Amino acid sequence: MIYSLTIAPSIDYTLYMEDDVIKLGCTNRPVSKGFTLGGKGVTVSRMLSNLKVDSIPIVAAGGSMGEGIKNMVKKYFKNPIFIPTDGESRLDVMVTGTKVDTRFDPPAPKLTAAGLEKLKKFFKDNLKAGDIVILSGSLGQDDKRMYAHIMRDYCNPVGATVFLDTVNASMTEAMPFHPFMIKPNQEELADILGKEINTDEDILAGGEELKTKGPISVMVTLGKRGAYYFAEDGHIYHCSNATGKQISPVGAGDSSIAGFIKGYAEGKPIEEILKYSMAAGGSTAFSEGLGSYTLWKSLIPQIEVTKIK
């Protein structure tokens, strides 16, 4: 089974600027795109559903906003798991367009003590060898080692595979427990390593250095220039992006993880897995909302994967 954990979900209110930019101190007139379910882990699960892969989302929620999150989650999934928080869940405002991607994200509420125990018990009772666990998004918790503890105490002992997509201390604390894959961008790679990463040579050296810190594989995303993938067997691949008109980048990174997991779960060769991943990210970037199965499949032939080592 595939499980995704979202400690800091949200209801996202999206405003679309089309080809305009935000004018500070002035009245902007974006188009309202309404309210959608936000949160990186649950977004990966939603994209997996679009790619015809089942998963179970584990979602923290609290207050009236949390009830709205629960209702949204239930529209997509039959058996979600909800974890209570001690405060109101988030309402995020996202301003997007072809030239802008600006977000207003208030802090997430903390899990209740009972919620944390429920989460631990669920993993203890349900995880088994071969399961995939997606630990994705910010924690918003006092304990920055939560992901690390989940891996150490519940995932690693049974042989579950972890995809880790987070930042700052929650990332660095968890890396020594050997997540299967992490997905920093170029700037995040520089932050983790504490050095400047400016050239392709810097990226290649940095990706290999990052692997020595615990991750089994690393994908470094490069925006329009695609991504480098540092595989578990020591090979390095470059993946191109799909081409098309970007409508919104929201959810594209999470979608690329979903595409990778689809290929991985189906036992595809790494070149095909990477094509699945990049096509999934592109399908969402070229869509209003998450990409469809049909669009994803049509983009796969565009992706070029080159082994460079």
C-alpha cells in the first residue's frame, strides 16, 4: 500500500493573474479560481489517483477549516485517515499566472497529543515490507525530527520505502535514516550543503555529495532545464521537461513525485520512471488543477532521459 502523510494541509484560494504581474500598492483584478484542497502529501495522493494508482492519505485537520479539509478529502478518497490538531487548519491564498507564483501560507496548527499517538499507532499497526510512505511538506510542529522518528521507528524496521520532500531541519534530520528519494531544487541543494551551487558541475558534485548524507537517490530539479537524477546504483541521468503552455506551477512538483512513484511501484526501468515523473509534472503545469491521465500519457514521448554517468 502507498500512504501519504500531510501534517500541514490547507484550503487554497487561488487567484489567477493570466499574463499580468502583481502591482503592489494598487488594485489588482485577478480571476478567482475558487477553493481547492492543498497540502503536498495529499496532492501527491490525488495525482496518484489521476494516474490510476491507489493510496491512502493521512491528513491532519482541526477547527471549522479542518472540517472543510475533511469534506474535500472524502470527495477524493474512500478511506482517508484524519489526525486532530489543536488549532484551526490553514486557509492559503495563492496568486498564480504565467509570470507569477506568489503564496500566502500561515503556519499550520500543532497536532494534539492524542493525534500524535493515533499517527504512531496507525503506522505501527499497518506498515509492512514493500509499502511506500510519502512524507511531504512542511511540518509546522515543534519537533523538527518528526519525519526522522517516523522513518526510524516505523518505516525502516519493516522495510517500507520512504519518499521525502520537505525542507530545512525536517529534511536534514531525516536524511540519515535513508529515504529512498529526496527532491531538492538547485537553491535547496545549496542550502543543505552550505555552499554555492551555480554551474552544472556544481550540481553534479553536489548531488553526489548529498547522497553521502543518507538518501538512497536524489533528484535535483532545475525548472525549465529539467532535472538531474542521482540513482541508487551510482548512475546520473538528465531528464528534459515536457513542452507546453504553463497555466500554473502549483502542484507540479508533487505531481512529478506521483509520476515517479507510479513507475517505481510498477517495477519500470529507471529511464521510464523518470519519463513518468517529468511528464506528470508537466501535465499539471499545463492544466488548471492536477494533470489528467490522458495528458500525462501524451507527454511521455516528449521526455528525453540521458545517462551522463
